[in-house]
Amino acid sequence: MTSPSHNRKRARSFRRRLALGAGLSALFALTAPTAISQETTEVADEADDARRLDAIEVTATRRQGVTVQDVPIAVTAFDAELLKQTDITDLTNLAQLSPSILSGSGQSASAGTSITIRGLGTPSDDFGFEPAVGIFIDGVFRTRTGVAAQELPQLAAVEVLRGPQGTLFGRNTSAGVVSFRTAGPEYDPRFTATVGYGNFDEVEVTLTATGATLANSASRIDAKFRRRDGFITDVNSDNDFNNLDRFFVRGQHLWEKGNSTLRLIADYSETNEDCCAGVQLGTFEAGANAGAFDPVTDSVTPIPEGTIIGGALDEVLNTIAAFAPLTGSADTPLIGVVGTGDNTDDSRFVGAFSPNRPFRDDIRDWGLSAEFNHDFEFGRFTSITAYRDFDSIRNQDIDFSGIDRAFRDGQTNDDRTFTQEFRLQGLAFDGKLDWLVGTFYLNQRIDATETIRFGSQANQFTDLLAFAGAGGTLFGSLPPEVFGTPPLLLGIPGPATETGDGNNDDIFDLDTNSIAIFSHNEFQVTDRLTLTGGIRYSYEKKTIEADLNTTGVPGCDLLLNGIPGLISGDAIAAAVGDLGLLVCNPAVNSEFDGQRGDARVDSEVTGTAKFAYEVTPDVLFYGGYSRGFKSGSFNLTRSGFASSIPFAGLPADEPGDPLSELEFDAETVNAYEAGFKTSWFDGRYTANISGYFQDVDNFQENAFNGTNFITVGTSVEAFGVEIDMGASPIEGLVLQGGFAYNSVERSETVPVGTGFLVGGQQLGAAPEFVVTGQGTYTRRVVPGIEGVAHLNFRWNGPAPFSSLAANLPLGEQDAFALVGARLSVQDEDGRWRASILVENLFDQAFDIAAFAVPEQPGNFASFPGLPRFWGGEISVTF
């Protein structure tokens, strides 16, 4: 008789073979697609005015006049008009356009914003982690994804390069690149004002002015203000969370003379928001991943559908008569509002939080950049110099409950970065060789503070859980004099803390110096065959200094030192077991206090080797190999330290260990890819396909084991098929669509404390199947006035929740679709436009991420996705 595990593996293997076989059949049948990139090049055909989709240019390849259909790279790009119609205002909603991208913000917009390409990214809000997906804005690298998640100015184009990069861009990346190009200065004077209003009292005002200034130069200024009420309600305070309050101003100056150009950019932005609140999951759907994993039998014990997660704890909390003093009212929820589980009504946006602990996410971000280009007879020289300064401060109710158990108070992440990139590019051998050489330097200083502190009801909460966990008696095997503090709740004594005690403050300084040289070369062997070779050498040194401080943690002192002459700390720790974590969590463990320093160095050779063969003028076949690299680093939190207290599941060691315990190694990727790019009917139709396999060594996962975060290096294999297609069948109509199948799984099961990161399962929040589509139809309504109708959608197949609870996967999030639409009436000369728009048209419920709530066994919460937003806007140009 076959085991459930064996059946699951067979089913998974069959699914993979079926999907891959279908993809390869499509590949060899030439029924595929890759990228509808659009850097607006509208070419009028003699027969009609339909758009030539094969004439859309990309600049990410650093070659002038090259279109998406010409390059042996899986690249998708979008022009200004499509970005406007889809209401792309920041990085998080870019996923609506490309099936291979997934992005969103979890517990923090400044640090918790993440983006993945082909299921690979950086699943951590720790600023010590380098991004797997590189974000470039006007050629300037943004060092962390959250740093790039602010409001964006008017965009000229967005290009998404899938797979490892490093021979074309200044910074190496292991998963891919998203390159934003903003609208630049224009010589013709123009002023544009756009005003919008929507539900949740959203107000948006955008102002743009551009025109010629000095001789041979033009300037531009963009400013934007955007605010919106929150959509998550706290039943304990009636406050609303997850609002928007953002402002930015950006100035540019373009100087052109002879063979030289200089573009100067200065920008400043602010974000002051009550973000980000997580709500209870309540119930969940049973499925292949829903249950407890047993590594011995390699099986998952299913949990019945409809089970209330954390039911045992909820029962304890709601049946103990002394529960009311914790919140002040017997009717006030403590842990949270348990939703229906199907997320079909507004209860999914209701939570219970500590009324005296705000959620704040305030950001100040500014920067300067200069791009200089000069054309010599032998090639073009490019220099991009930039300095960026990013400061954020967060307050957060980190117990995700109505009890005042623990909170963050003034956690900061400050990032100051200088980058310099030089490139030289030209042609040789009568134009057969297109060569590029470059160098990139980065100096970055991150100053981070961690501030996890005990709340005013921390002692009561500790005693309550200890009472329940010990069957009604607290640490019954210990003499009463071990706990000398007065009774706190139910007559149960325990080591007491004062409000605000704990982490005060942990200060981390992480300095990075990185230098790289790279080259990317294309050689035209014949009129049809082109070979590409690229190589990069990267050297990176990180230096860390830490000053760690705690105050008033008697639980840790007791477990470390015991009571002299009465009982040892080890004896107390053995008696209380893991309940001791309630008073001595690694995040506030006083044995780690002190000043420390450490350093690490990474050096790596990466590169690419590809070919492109022009089967016909409209069909390109390409394939090749690339290797990517993401440097190792240090966690900027003490929770990864080994402890001398023998807690189950935590690494045990002697106190005073160096910061090397927070260190993790570099991540490398070997990627293989092949595909076709095709265009038909004078370029009015495109259909491209790519198939890939990626082998990731030491994938950097920051896993939560129920108590603290531990960084684990795992092996991951990813393979899939991507299809992109577009059509402009009649005048005024542009259709685009994409499909992605992506299998991305750990190669083996990895222990994390007492839990496991399960091998052979799809990574969290990475759907295997995704379909996207967009359509825009423009038609003259009356002479001089056009009507524009736009519709876009993204369908995500079922995907495991991104749970960090190692041995208890939450099950799958059901498949869901997000639909957006815009209707506009506009002047044909572009002088005015009036629009109505909607996002998440059908108010589809979905979750950005799910997680195990700290210190609440079996209790899980999620960061819900956005509800339906609608609004209107008017834009006028003079």
C-alpha cells in the first residue's frame, strides 16, 4: 500500500511533467510569447493605424534602437500609457501587469515590502538582507526593496528582466531586475495638474511643469500629494490602520550640447502612515499542505476544514473569569476577532489591538543623481553618480492582540548609500562585435535600532499562559521562594517586568563596500546567428558593529543565574521548559548585552553565455546560461544568537558569542533558459515563449520558529514556462496577455528549531499558475474628443500561504482574480482628460502574507490584501 507521502510526490511529479510537457510542446510549435514591452513606438501601417508591437524598444540591454523581439533575454516592458491606465503608482501594484512578478507590503511599507520574480525574492524585512530582485530608477540602484516602494513620478517605461543579472546593470542580482524610467524634461513648455478623489476619502494631487530653461537645456519638476483613510478597523479603539499619507517633489535638469548630455535629478519624499496591521485568519481551508509535518514519515497530518486556529488558547482566554481586567471590559476582544475564514465580508478588515500602542511607519527619503553621456568616435561613455539618504521609524503592536503584551517603540532603519557606475560601449570588427565594459562601486551605511519592549500587561499575560500550560499550576515542582514577586493574576506569582523594559536599544551599524567590473559582448557570427558572452567579478566587504542593551528582564536573570544558595539557573530552566521563553525571549535575552564587531568578505565570478538565431525575420530562437549572486550578510537583530539557556529548539551555546552567529552566506543561482520570440502581420501581433530551470544554492530564508527568526540556507529548484502575447487587430485596440507556470521548491527538508522547512513543497506565496491580461480601446466619440476603455486582470492559482511557522503550514490560499478598469474621456490633443477607475473591481478577498503569532501557540494571522478602491480624476494640461 502506498503512503500518502508517496501519492503526493507522484501527483506532484505528474503535475510537473504535464505542465512542462505542455510548455515544451508550445515551444516547439512556436505558439508562444515573451514581452509586450512598450516604450511608445507607434508605427502607422499602410493598411490601417494599428499599433506595431514588434517596434517597442527596451533600453535595459544598453543597446540603442533594440526592441524586445531582438534580445535573447526574457524581458517584459510597459509604456507610459499602459502604466497610466493600470494606475501603477508604486512598486507594489506592478504585479497586475506581469505574471512572473509578485509584490506587496506586509508588516511594514518601509521594510516589509517584497518582490519576487519566478518565485524567488528576499522573504525578510531585516535590513541586513540584500535584495534578490534589483530595483533601478533612472539607472540608480535602490539598495532595499522597501526603499524603492515610495510613490513614483510620471513613468516613461518599466522593464522587467527575469533571471540573474549582473553584466548589464551596476549591481548584481540573483532573481532579476525591475528598471523604472521616469519622464524627463521637455523643451516645449507644459504644465499639467491632476486631481483625484476616491472612496476611503482618498485625495490625490499631482503637478508637473517642464520647459526650456538655459541654453541647450530643459528642466522639469514633479510634485504629488496622496492620502487615504485606513481600511482595517481596531475594535478596541475604533482607529483605522493601513492608511496612506505621502508626498514627494522631484526636480530634473537636462543639458545637451554636441555629443554630450547631462541629466541631474534631485528628489525628496515623505510617508507618514499608520501601517501595518495584521488580522486573525480564524479558519482555513484544509488541503495538501494543511496540517502538521512529520519528518520521520515524511507526511502531513491533515487538520479538518473549519478548525479554529488557536482554539485551545481562545478557550482558555474566554473561560477564565479574571480575563476581563486585561482589557478593561469582558466584551472587548483580547486575541482578536476570529473571522469567518472565507474572507467574503468586511470582517476580514477587523482586528483587535492594544489601544495604547500605535502602528506608525514614517519615512524620509531623498537623493541626488547625475547621468553623463558622451559619444566618442569609438563608442559611448556613461557615468551615473548617485547619493541616497533613507530614514524610517516604526512603532508596532507586535503581539497582534488587544492585550498590551509587547511593542516596538521607535525602531529605525537609516540607509545612506553612494554609488558610482562607469560604462564604455562601442562597436568593432565592422559592427559585428557590440562590446560593453563597466565598473560599479557602492558604499552603504545602515544604522538600525531594534526596540522590542514589554507592555503594561506583559506579566498578566505570562502568568495566564503559564497557568494554562501547566494544567492550572505554575511551575509546581519549584519552591515558592523562587518567585519572590507579589501575585499578579489568579494568585499566581512570577518574575515581573516594568512597562517599557526589554530591548532599550539594540544598535547595529552595517557598512558595505562593494566594487565590481563587468563586460557584456554580442558577436554577430552570421546574419542570423549572434553569440552573447558576459562576465562579472564582484568583491564585497561588510563590517558590522553592535551595541546591545536590555533593561529590567528579571526572567532572563533568573534563568541565567538562578538564586544563589538555593537553586541554579539550569535547574529552573529545566523545570519551566519552554515556558521560560515567555520571560526570556531571545529578542530581549540580557546575556547578549554588550558591544561586538565582526566582518565578512564575498568575492564571486558570475556571467552569462547565450545565443540568438533568427529563424526568419519574424522568428527568433534563443537560449543560454547565466549565473547570479547575492552576497551574504548579518541579521540586524539579536534573536539569532545561540543561548546558554537550554530552551528546546534554540541553538545552545555559552554566552558572549561573536556576531558571527548572526552571519549568513552568499546566495548563488545557476539558470538555464530557452525560448522563441515571434511577430506576425507586420508586427501587429507578437507571441513569445520561454522555458527555464534555476538551481539556487543557499537560498536565504529568514524562518520564524515560533519564538525567534533564524536565517537558514536552503537549496531551491525552480523551473517553468512563461508566455506573453499581444495583438493590435484593429485601429485603437491593444490587447496583451501573459501566462506563467512556475514550480519553485526546496530540495530537502531543513530543521529550524523544533520545526521544519518542508522540502518538496512550493515556496510560500508562490502560485504555480498565473494569468494576466490587459486591453485598451481608444475611439473617437465626437470630433476632437476620444473615449478610452481599459481593463486589466491577474489570476493567481492556489498557493501556500507564506507562513514562517516551520512545521505547521497554513494550507493553501484559494485561487483568486483581481480586476481593474478605467474609463476616460479626453481631448485628442492631450489638453485634458477625465477618468473613473476601480481597483479590485469584485472586492476579491486575498492575503499578502500569513504568519504564526508570537507566543500564542497555534494562533495565526495575516496581512489582508486591499479591498475595492474606486475613484475619479481630472487632468488638465496648459
